[in-house]
Amino acid sequence: MQIKLNGQWVQLEQGTNIAQIVEQRGLHPHGVVVEVNLNIKRREEWDQTILQENDEVEILTFVGGG
Amino acid sequence: MEHNDAKTAIKAEDWFELGGHKLTNRLFLGTGKFPNKQVIPKVIAAAQNQVITVALRRIDLSATDENVLNYIPKTNILLPNTSGARTAQEAVRIARIAREAGCGNWVKIEVISDNKYLLPDNYETIKATEILAKEGFVVLPYMSPDLMAAKAMVEAGAAAVMPLGSPIGTNRGIKTKELIRILIDEIPLPIIVDAGIGKPSEAAEAMEMGAAAVLVNTAIATAQDPVGMAEAFYLAVKAGRQAYLSGTAATWEFAQASSPLTGFLSEV
């Protein structure tokens, strides 16, 4: 199935959850926040949140700024 | 306070409370525009700042770019900004995301839809302040120094007010001096001058006026020696604050002789 991840369409296996998508991309969860369809998904929800076709996922983190 | 010994006067506890924290260092540091991340911990060591700003962005999925948090000591208070937000709603969204990262509940509201001067939208900032203060954030709104807007931010529950000295990144100094002076006199919250401070002397100038703190980013990050410049700013903020506490002398229109009149020289 396809989802939009940080603005880009990507292919994902059916049944992938947030924890998996973060891990698959080699991301460390520290300081990382995930939104699905504009809803913030808390860390505790990552395992249970299964992504659906056409979901828009944002993986956000802190960067340098003034 | 005794001022006989300058060293003890500076070391004597001068602090202000913000968001439940006791701040003894009045220099807040920004983390944008540094040549690399490795220099950031050295800059923090030189600036001795307790508060540090960061921005929130999409994680770079293609790069193995290390998280900026890895370069900031855990003892620093993180102040995420809502840069990118053009409306109150966008600022609120960013703030909630930032808080979810689990690094605290402080937020610098930055709502800008002017791309030329990056001047903040006071009206949207007031709206965001009200929403986020109600949700328990420690809100520090970045604003254009206007007394009525600052009063509204106080009413809305801001923890401090952050007026700009001159536009972001311009290093033009405290061009808004007279308006900031009014805020310092009239607003019962810490006034933290943010944006446009280009030199340590300008940071000292803000502190001499009675600002509670200053936020500096570009002037340090883009200096030839950011670490050296961070130390210079650290000293300037201390000097400016010390001057304020010591009561700066009055200014006069005409000369006021410093030495007594001579009596022994004959008149011609």
C-alpha cells in the first residue's frame, strides 16, 4: 500500500505500524514526534497504530533554530 | 546590594524566575546557522546559557544527520520555536508537537508571514499565546515591540515577552530601543530582547536598559570564531546587567568637569 511520508509517497507493507516505520528508517526515537493525518501519535501508541492506505505521516524532530 | 567589591557584586545571586526555573544566566542562545553541530557544545560552554532555542522540522530521512539534541547538555532548558508558522493555529500545532517530544513545555511563539523582514504577526501571536497558556505551556512570545500587544500577551498568560531589536539575522542592533524601554517600564513580566543583536555591546545595551535577558543567535553562529564570540556575549550580558544594577549615571547636555577648578594658575 502507499502512504505519504514527510511529503513523499512511499510503498509500505500492509499492517506496518509507526514503531516499525521509525525503526525501518534507522531512526532513533529520542526527540522524534510522529503525526498521522495531523494527529500526534504518542510514543505509547506507536506499536498499536497500524498505517492505512493514503495516510499522511509526518516524522518530526528538533533542528538548529533561533 | 554592596558594590565595593565588583567581583562579589557580580557573583552575588542575581536571578529571575521563568517557568518555574531560577535563571542566573541572562543570555539565551539560538542554535541556527552554525557552521557545524560539533561547535555547539563548545559555544554553550562559553556562553554558559541555561536556555537554548531549537526549531521543529521534518526529520531528514535521506541523511544520517545527527539530532541536534545530541549536542545540547541535558541541563539546558529547551525552548522550541514555532518558526514556519504563519498563523496562530500553525504555531499551536508546532508547540503541541514539540511538547510531545518530551523535552519540556516551554515554547517560543514565532508567527511570521512576512518573508522580507521576518517581522512577527503580533495579532496571531496573541491568539496562540492564549491557547497555549491555557494548555499549560510556558509561553514566550516573540513580538514587534508594541505596548498594547504586549499587554494583551500578559493578559493571555505569557511568561515573558520577547520584543525584537531589529529584524532576524540583520545584526542591526537595538533599533527599537525607545519602544523596548517603554515595555521594560510598563510590562510586569521579564522582557527578553530577541533578534537583531549583532554585537556584545548591543547585548550590554539591552541589559543596561533593564531587559531581563537577551536571545542571540546569528551574531554568535556566524562570527568568525563562534566560541570566542559566545564568551564575549557572556561577559557583555554580565557587564550590562551589573551596570543596570549599579544605576547608570545621568546624561548632561553640557560638560561637567571631572577635576576641581584650578586656583593656583594666574589669570591672563
